Amino acid sequence: MRDSYAIRITKQIEEIRKEARKRAASFLILELGGESRMTIMKILTFKFQSWIFLAVILLCSQAVLAVPTFQVYIEGATAGTIGEDENTWFTTSSSFNVVVVGAYGPKTDLLTQVTLALSVPQGQTGAISITGGDIGATLLKTKELVPGTSFYNPNANADVDLLTDVSGIDGYLTKNFLPDDQHVASEHYPFKEDVSDFLIYGIGEFHPLGDIHDYNADDGSTSLISGSYGEEKNFSVSVTGFSRVHFDAYGYELIDNGKVFRSNWESNPSSHDSTYYIPAPGAVVLAGMGVGLVGWLRRRRTL
């Protein structure tokens, strides 16, 4: 009799909100006798353990979800801010390796049409070589499907000749190549029409192959995220002629929520992009003077 009473009480407790449940449970446990009290205690203990387990799962999920869908990192680069280019990975070497990361969320079905977007100073021309990845990097210049590939995402045809090693029109004066989606309408520097011209390269699909890194220029960390899923593609890049090349990535994310499919375009946040640049002549001179001064001071101390 007392056991059935305890079960009825427990059901009532579960219907009460969190705060009320705690108070009601404390009162009822004190009022009931030994066997019924033990029944309720076991139920509440099990529920408490379940909540702890769920909390741990949620915390882990949040850590994984904190990784952006797309990132662009230059190996060996330094995180920082130069002028208006804030919280970015920087390198001054004209030959370097770029890592593009595609991260899968818990409901991501596929990351496709991934594109590397390069911002170069307005009016400048030069040569850029990008090799590597699983299928290479295809320069995108037209809305039409690129023969032999599945690349078709530019929203406009190229309208300016930027590359000296490629014949014909190959770049964009504006960001009209972007898909019509607010997720890729970022205005972080220098991915802006008033300061840059643009080149775009198709780099294919990204798959959930295993753990990926979080290359966060906000704090300069490069952490491998355990339990994450995604793919990292490595490209060898060389640049001549351009004083700056900024790298961003965007792509098409297909999401399956168990009932219907939905999709949208995603891009990297401004804290997960990269820039190659040539230091201003004055900065190079000052750096040289600083190194010379340090050497002179060290020699004085040895005399």
C-alpha cells in the first residue's frame, strides 16, 4: 500500500517545475516511512545522476559546436592585429601552407561547394599558385559549371583581370559572386568592396573524417578538439606581385534535423581567417634598426 502511495507521490513530483519539485520532494521524504522513503530516494538519486550525465553531454556538445563551420589558417602564422585587419593569422612569407577546415555539427549532412575567397588590394595585379587538397583548387570565373568539376556557385561572372599568370578575366571588383545568403555577407576587413578586389577557388566537399582543430586568432590558440568531426585540407600557396592576400572560406551546409532537410551558406568568422602581407618599408627599416640596436647593446656588455 505504502509502495503504491510512494509511486503516486513520485509521479506528482515529476509534474512540478524544477524549483517546486525540490521542495515538495524534501517534504514528502520526511513525512513517509522507511520503505516508501527509500523508494523515493532511489528515484530521486537516479534522476539526479541522469541530470548530471545530461549536463556533461551538453557541455561537451557546446565545446564541439563552438568550432566554426569553416576556418582558414596559415601554418606557422602569428595571431594579431595589423591596422584594420583584426584578430587574424598573419605571415610575411610569400610561400606558405594554408589549412582550410570544415566542421560538422550534430545535424550536418554534408558540406559542399566549399570556396576559398581571396581579397587582394584594389588595383594590384600579381600571380598566385594554389596546389594540394584532395582535388586541388579550381579558379572560378563564371556562373556556368566548370567542365570536369561540380563547381558552379559564383553568383556572377568575373569582371577584372587580376592574375598575370592566367589569361583573360579572372577576378571580381565587387562581392557580387557571393550567394544570396546573409550568412556569407560578412564585412570584416579586408573582405570589403571599398578596399579589395577578389579571387575565388572551388575546393570541393568536406567530410566528417575525424577530430579537427580550432584555429582561433582571438587568443592565438590552435587546439585539437576531441570528439569533433570534420576535415582539414592543406594547400601549398605562393604569391608574387600582391602586397596582401587575405583568405576566407565559405560553403553550402546541408542539414538533416530528422524530419526535413534544410540548407544554407556558411562562412568563417573574422577570428578564423588568415592574411599574407608584405610589411611596409618603414616597418622593415625600424625592425632592422631594432635588431642592430640589440646586437650593439649585447656587444657593449661583453666588453
